[in-house]
Amino acid sequence: MKKLLLLAALCFPFAIPMSAQKVAVRAGHVVDPATGTAAADQVILVEDGRITAVGRNLDVRGVDRVIDLSDAWVMPGLMDAHVHLTLNMPDEMGVAVPLPTFYLSQSNASRALLGVKNARDVLHAGFTTVKDIGNDGNYVATDLRRAVEAGWIEGPTILNTGKIIGPFGGQTHDISPDMPHIWEFEYVDADSPEEVRKAVRQNIYYGATAIKLVADNSAFYYDVDEIRAAVDEAAKAGLTVAVHAYGGEGARNAILAGAHSIEHGWTLDDELLRLMKERGTVLVGTDFPLEHYRAMVMFFPDPEGIYAQTVRRLRRAHEIGVRMAFGSDVVVDLLDRDRGRLALDFLSTWVEAGVPAPEILRAFTTNNAEFLRVADERGAIAPGQWADLVATPGNPLQDILQLREIRYVMKEGRVVRSE
């Protein structure tokens, strides 16, 4: 048996968890994002990857390892509800390349390898749970998720939506009628409630753990009945439905149909934001910082204008009281940073919008845990929860930019970064 375990450890280095050990973490402060409070001089006991006790002066005799974070602020791992781990949008000489174009040069295998790299990078940045929101080729994110779960590769806990469901053409434009439906590589055409139901079932069959629709990418868009069909069908499997919508009637239909989230929502007016608050619709805002907009000028010709609009909408959503969960939507490698570091850049937009640090931290942790329906097991430092922990040198409840200084990451009791 020992030889088998050694062979597995050599072949799949993440498959044999250190979590079998009993670990004690000495924390200078333990942050509770749900209440916006912190307790000093705490000990976190971990066994088999889960937290068994949290408190002051706990008995650490008999543990296999003591981790000293007595000079740090320890909190639950961060969460990102809008990632594209297997997508990198190319550009040629500063000109945006249409999405279908690179289907001709990028295989599912290459997309999977990109996903392996990005999964590791976001985990090491402190994101221990993410939701891959589509554009993953032929269900590549399903295999990526399963590889993480099997311990083959290092990465966060992943939820994935499968192919994006949309009206005819997905999110493409101006494809020649002489060409095949090349967009079906990443999208499912569904143009009636019945077709939407079938598309949801297809995604579930191929391993999706959430569902995504695109509502307003064309002159035609989903009505309430079509979106409600997705919500009803997904509910049978216990899955949530996210809807890509910038604003207007497409977003209104999604809210009225019971969609669980609006993704992006950059042009949502106050009426729609109030309707979201009333209906409990979560805003996953993907609020890029100005530096990113400027670096993606091939996609956003007026970076200053779109950034100002982004900040205003984020500020209004906060003031109205819309429930928000952090999502990044990074799809371009830029600024010599990996996906995890790029996602942490988004903190500056939230600060610019005047959102208080405790509320930003909740959007990155507690709110996302509830929205992603993993709060029973992740998103808090409490007995029974998986030991997904990150640590910063300063207090994130006072200075949210401390999240950019994460130097310690634990995932399910295993230390994945310590520096």
C-alpha cells in the first residue's frame, strides 16, 4: 500500500493531500468577512483538510505541524464568479481578432493546457474557488474541473457552465452564410423555450455545474419565457443561471425571469438596479480598472469613457444596495501579469467607486460563497468548513488593497503558497 501511495504521489503530486495531517495555524488575526470583524491571537485547527476548531489558546499538542502566521491577517480564500480559464483573446498589432477566427488555430488540447496554467496562477494569487463562465471550447472546463478534483493538477475549486446558450449566432457577428456554424464550437443556439430547455440538458449531460445564457448580444434577445425555461430546467438539477446582459430590455427580462445573476451590467440604470435588489438578483459586475481598459484599447476604443461609466454603475449599485459578487472576466494576457494578479487589479475600481473595504471583502468571499452555493463548505473560517485560507500582512478591513499582498495560500488543508 505504501508503494502505491508513493507511486501516486510521484505521478500526481496533488493527489495525496497533506490534509491527512493534523495542522495548527497560529493567526495574528482571523478575519470574518460576513460580520466585518477580526479576532486577535487565534488558533485554527485543521484535520483531513477541514477546520475542526477556531479559538484562542487551543491545545496544539498532538498536531503534526504548526504554521506560524502570528504576524498576519488570515481570512477565507477569495472567490471569482466570472473567469475564463481556457480562453485568451488574441490581438494582432493592436487590432482585436474576432472570436471565431482563432477557433481555426487553437485546439481543445491547447485550451486545456492554458487552463492548467491559469488555474494554478489564480490559486496562487489567493482565489481558492472560481466559476468558469464559458468560452471553453468543447467543454474543456469540465475536464479541467475534474482534473483538479482528481488531484492531477493544482487549481481552485471550479464551477463551470459549459457552452454558452444564446439566440442564433451566440456572441458572433457577420459570419458568412456560406460558412458552417463555427460558433457552435463554444455556443448552443436555442431560439424557443423548448430549445433552451434542451440546451440546458445538454450542458448538464456534459458536466456543467452552472448555466449561462447570453441575453443582449444582438438586435434580437431572449424574452422572459425563454430565460424562465432555463431557470426552471436548471433548478431541477440544483443549478444556477447566469445571464450575460449589459442593461436594457435584455437585462430586465433576465431579472423578471428569475435569473440568479446579471453578468457585466455596465449600462444598468437605477430602475433596473432597484429591480435587482427587489428580486434578489446578484450583480457580477466585471468592473475593469482603467489600466486594463487602456491596455485593451483594441476592444475598448474609449477606455476613459467606459471606465467612468463602470465606476458610476458600481457606485450606484452599492448605494442602492444590490447584492454584488466579485467577477473579473479577464480574457487577455496583458501588463506582464498572470490571471490571478490581473484579477486583483480590479480592487482599484471598487475603491474608486467608494465601496467600503468590508463590503468589498464580502463581495470577494461571503457573497460569492452564498451566490455560488458553496457556503456550507467554503467562504468562512469555522468548524466543518474546508481549510481554504489566505493571509495578508495588514488588515484588509481597513485597507482592501492588502489583498494584493497575499503571500500565503492554503487550499483544503494543503499549503500551495508560502512566501
